[in-house]
Amino acid sequence: MSVVISGTGLFTPPNSISNDELVACFNQYVDNFNSEHCDAIEAGEVTALSYSSSEFIEKASGIKSRFVMSKEDILNPEIMRPTFTERPNEELSMQAEMGVIAAKQALAAANKTVEDIDLVIVACAYTQRYYPAIAIEIQNALGASGWGFDMIVACSAATFGIINAANAIRSGTAKTVLVINPEILTPQINYRDRDSHFIFGDVATATVLEDQSTATSEHQFKIIAEQPITQFSNNIRSNIGYINKCSPDTIDADDKYFIQQGRKVFKEVLPMVSKLIIAQMDKVQVSANDIKRLYLHQANINMNGFIAKKVLGRVPSIIEAPIILDEYANTSSAGCIIALHKHHQDLNSGDKTVLCSFGAGYSACCLILEYV
Ligand code: CO8
């Protein structure tokens, strides 16, 4: 049996924030902080904060803008976080709403109706609550039968979700699976931290997976190799969780936000991911010349350039290794799916592509996909 990705969907939030807008707010916060603490700064008791810069952000990461679910308060120097109105239990939660939009698009692209779906997996970096599962809420909102569950693997959630979906199809516990990645990342950004205030955006993606024999859609990707890998590291970490409220003194400390040692991540993850991709290519005897597209995790343009060069043995063209992080920023597990969703229409039957995630955990996953 061969499993195919037979459709993809993308929900893009309505608001975008440019680097200039984000930096203007950050620098206003820096001015406010430094003038408020000027005596302590002069006495050497407090360190003055430094400005952020759009030029640094674009050069260091490739990010030019990001989409967000709520813009206004992120850009208010007195608030610097998104503000959401809590919804009553009778209403669809925000994460489910984003997921449903992406899921409906993926179903349409796959030529499937909700009656075909018998498993819904929500795979992302955070779920907005622990239960009932967002996947079960989406299953209900769509009117699908079968079963559903949530799973969390930071930036590798989508690819790990796809592997879980493929295994469910192979084992016979499901026939047609929706994997949905509603990534609401802005609440986890410390917008007062110069090193990381620019990194993430919000988005939702979805994929439909099924046995190739039932697939009828125009664009299909057959999974011909797959390998997840994990290796513990504290270099990307957040201590946010339901136990935090039991330690009220530290409930809003910096470690409850996303924190990373960016340089160390760069150094340690690049060889791990390059090795993983090359091993998968070797496994199915696909050479660098056969690879028509690298759909890589979208965290950093320099990182992607390095991996692509290592895997292909040459500097890739922008078509070969598409970049979406310039417009979307890092969208955690959804990034490589957005790249695939937006950049596959020109592929030809038999073309080989790589779908690869990497991030916190560390976790990484490489799939070799053949365009059908
Ligand atoms: N403006 C101006 N200057 C700055 C800024 C800024 N905003 N930020 C830092 N600088 C300064 C630094 O202070 C430093 O100055 P100095 O040399 O004087 O000390 C200088 O610029 C260089 O700083 P860095 O060495 O930190 O800069 P880098 O070139 O390493 O770039 C990056 C920083 C962009 C963060 C880069 O290291 C990077 O992208 N690394 C890889 C990160 C990565 O791939 N991470 C994956 C994590 S994502 C993931 O797994 C998902 C987690 C779950 C989702 C979380 C949701 C919130």
C-alpha cells in the first residue's frame, strides 16, 4: 500500500506586522524603560536596553513580516502581547476555527468530503487547552465520524502528524486522515526580548492523507521514505504549562516564554538535519539531481541555505528551496507545509521532493515524497 498526501490547505490570519512596525514598538519600549530607570542605569545597577533593528532581523533571519491573529496590542509598548476575548464553551475555539478553515481547503483540494474523513489529528506546538482535544472539537465542527487526537512536537508536529496519519492508514485504523496544524504562536513570544521578539507568526495548515488507490486529486505526493528523530536539548525551551499556577511568584517569568540559544541551535541542528535528509535519500536511492524541491522548516533563511547546499551539493535556486518565512516568519510546524502548499503546481509526475522539519526537542523529521 502507498500513502499519499492528496490535498493541502492554508489559513492566513488577516493582520500582518512588518519588521518596521515591530521595531518601532520595541524601540519605544526601550526608550520608556531606559528613561524610567535612568538613575539606576547611571549608577550601574540596571543595564540599559538596546534598540532592535529591521536590518538586523532581515539579515540574521530573512524575516520581513509575520501574520498575527491580533495585532493592536502587540504594537502597544505598554502591552506588547496579543489580546484575545475568551469565547464561551458553546462557541468554536479560535484554534479550532483556524483549523476548520485550513481543513476545508485541504478537503476540497483532495476531492474529498467530510464523510470520507475517519481520523483528525491536530499537530502543533501548543494547544490552547488540554481537553477536550482541539482535534475532537474540529471533528465535531466538520461533522466527521471516526476519531481524533492532539499531539505536540514543537516545529516537527506537522511531519510527525503526517507519519502518524500514514501509519493509521497502513494499520487499517483509518482510511482518510486530516492532519491540521493551527499554530497560534504570538502569545508565547516575549515581545520585550530583543533576541526573539521578531521570530514567530500565527497560521494554520492542513493536509489530507489516504491510500493512493482511493486518491483522485490533481496534485498528490506519495510517501516513499520517512524518518523522525529526537535528541534532548535545552537550547530551545519554554516552561509554560498548567503547573505554573502552583508557583505564583514565577508565573510570568521569562522562562515561561519561548527562549533559545540561536547560535547553538544553528550549530547543532544543521548537521543533524543534513545527515537525516541524506540518509533518507540514500535509503530510496534518490540522488541530489533527482530532488526537484526541498520543503524545509521555515525558521531562518541562512539555515535553509546551508542545509540545501549540503544536501544538493550546490547552491539551490529559490524555486528548488522555496522560502515563505520572509512573509510568514517562523510558523513552527506549519512552515514546511506552507512551502509545499504554495510551491508545487509546476511539478511533474515522478519528481522527488523532500519535506523536512526541525526544531525544539530537538526534533526533526524527513519525508521523501514523489509527485504522482
Ligand atoms: N536587533 C539588533 N541587534 C540584535 C537583535 C535585534 N533584534 N537581536 C540580537 N541582536 C544582536 C545581538 O545582541 C548580538 O550582538 P553582539 O554580537 O554584540 O553580542 C548580535 O546581534 C548577533 O546576535 P546573535 O548571535 O543572536 O544573532 P544570530 O546571527 O545568531 O541570529 C537568530 C539570531 C536569527 C535567532 C539565529 O540564531 C537563528 O535563527 N537561529 C536558529 C533558530 C532556529 O532555527 N530555531 C528553531 C526554533 S523554532 C522551534 O523549534 C519552535 C518552537 C516552538 C514554537 C515556539 C512559539 C513561540
